[in-house]
Amino acid sequence: MLLDFDRLGGLKWVLVGIGILVSAFLLLPILFTVALSFGSSQWLLFPPPGWTLRWYEELWADPRWITSTLTSLQCAVLVTLLATGLGLLASFGLVRGRFAGRETVRALFLMPMIMPVIVVAVALYAFFLRIGLGGTLIGFVLAHTVIALPLAITSISNALERFDKAIEDAAILCGASPWEARLRVTIPAIRDGLFGAAVFSFLTSWDEVVIAIFMASPTLQTLPVHIWGTLRQDLTPVVAAASSLLLLFTLAVMLLAAWFRRRST
């Protein structure tokens, strides 16, 4: 091998130390947030003077938190279905299609993933405000689909490129129509790519905040937007409790995805 970890000598301990520091930098803020959600102080004090479940009780007793959570869940599910479906169709066109400007079209599809999210947010806000979709659930879903679609296309396209088209052609030779061959042979074979697209799309919408701030209205807010708004007004541990539940649900989705992938292989 070009690089063997066991042969690095003392350098490998430097790499291990860097890995530990980077992991701590990424994980400690999350652990602090979870700890603060159980703190007995009404302020965000660390270390907490005591432990309590009071902030979770206040969280579930406030209908605004429940409403924003359900809005986030509803939006994420719709974005998952829309982005995965459009990503599947676009991937077939980009992988199987033979037309002039195909790479340009691919680059345009991936553009929202490359551009700064604030630029995308301002552009979508101005456009949706003009056509009357600002502050609506449809506007939320379409806006989040714009940033989730590149991830869906990338996941599905990679799976489709690895698939041997000769198997699909063999099904057609055996009497299946082209669409029947795609539905019964190709799509089941690329299910890992479809599942990855669905997971990425869901998580992109579930915890997205920048575009959601622009698209929100006083009566329609996702959970990250409500967390942001509450944090600007009051440093209450209820925000830490909501953030912890947001992280817990995200972790559950990721673990479910890992379990499904291991089971399928």
C-alpha cells in the first residue's frame, strides 16, 4: 500500500491526536447542548447546577413547538418524495441520455449544492414572493427541494452508473416492455441509491434553517426556525431541549439508514 498506518512510526500518534481533537471539536458542542437541556437553571449555564426534565415538559406543553415540529416533519416527508422522484427521472436522463449539453445540464442541476445557501435563499425568496408562494407550505417544499435535488441526483446517478444495463436489455429481450424492465429490474437494483437519496433529502429539509427563515411566516415555521427565533428572544433551556430532540431524531434517521444499508448488503 502507498500509505500504511502501522509503518508511520511516531507520525501515527500525531494523526491520532489530530483525529481526537477534530472529533472533540465537532462533538463537544452537541454534548454541551444535551447537558444544558437537563440543567435545572433557567439560564444556559454550564456545568448545570442540577438536573431536571422541566424543560422537556415545557417543550411538549407549548403548542407552538409541537406545531413547528409537525411542520418540519410534513415538509421533510414531502421534500423526500418530490426530490427522490425528480432525482430518479433526472438521473435516467443524465446517465442514459445522449444529447448535446448533457454535462451543462448536470452542472445546472448541481449548482444549488455549490452556491452559498444565502444566495439561493435570497433568490428563492424574491421569486416565491413575486408568485405568491412566500410563507406557504408549498413554497417551503419547493425551496427545500431545490437544495435537496442535487444530493438525490448524485446518489441515484452513482447507483445507476454502476448498474449493468445489459441486465435490463435481457429483460426486454425476454418480453418485458422498456418501462416494465426499468420498474421490475433496474429500480430494485438501484434501491440503495434511492434510499440514500431519500435519506439525504429528508435530512436536508429537516434541519435546514437559512432558506426556512426566508420562507417562514408568523403562522408557518419549521422547528429550526422556531429554535432560531426563540434563541434571539430568550436564552431559555427549552431551546436546548428542542435542539436535543432535533439531533436525536437526525441520529435515529442516520442509524436507520446504516442498518438498512447493512441489511441490504
